[in-house]
Amino acid sequence: MELSLAYLLSDSARLLRRAFDARVRELGMTSPQARLLLILDVTEGENQGYYAERLEVEPISLTRMIDRMEESGLIERRRDPADRRAWRLFLTDRSRQVIDQVRAKLAGLEDEMVAGLEPAQRQALARFLETIRSNFTNTRMPTEVAHG
């Protein structure tokens, strides 16, 4: 029985998430924390709702996570000048060092993921995945986050 493309992609994503989680856990972080730092590195200064949507978590869950990360010196909240009730998120000097560590851990993950593929195949895969993502979102995501 031949497996569908949707199943293969979904199962590969599951395995990739598992490997991602294991690598960032070695740094003492959860997957959502690492993902938030990687997203902030590309799109810093948005409001908390923006990041909750990107991480696909409830705003209250994100708020608790941000509280812990702010206490650890990884994130800084600043009032939104256009809306006194809203907060915008920014990286700290400490978090920029942590992001470098996360990226180093994930570089090996990407190499493991595409082992056996020639450079041209890797480029084609990236284009195919970008097309698939665009089909569902009608938006383009910055490459740095997509590879992180």
C-alpha cells in the first residue's frame, strides 16, 4: 500500500518536531520557548496576540510562558504606544546569545533531516515546501524562521 503525500509530510513533521524538542530540551528550553525566540529574531516588536497566533497557542498560555521568559531575562515587554492595554515583545542581549545556541543545535538537525539529498534536491525540497505552505496560508514566511 502506497502512503499518501499528506501522510508522509505529516508523519515527517511529527518526527521532526520530536527531534526539535529533544535538541532544545538539551538547552533547558521547551519547544514553544525556542520557537518564540526564533520568531522574535525575525519579527521582533509585535504584540503578544501576533506571537500566540504564530505559535498556535492560546493567548493566556503564551502570557504565562512570557512571564517565565521575562523573569529569566530572555524577553522584554514594552507597552504598545498605540494601545495601552497591549504589550510588544522584544529580545534581550541574553536571548540573542541563547538564539545562537538554539540555531547551532538546529543546524545539525537540518543536516540530519536532509542527509542523502544532493544540494539541488535540497533546494527543490525547500521550494516545494514553500509552495505547500503558501497553498495553505497565502503568505510567505521569512526563510530564517522556516529553517529554524
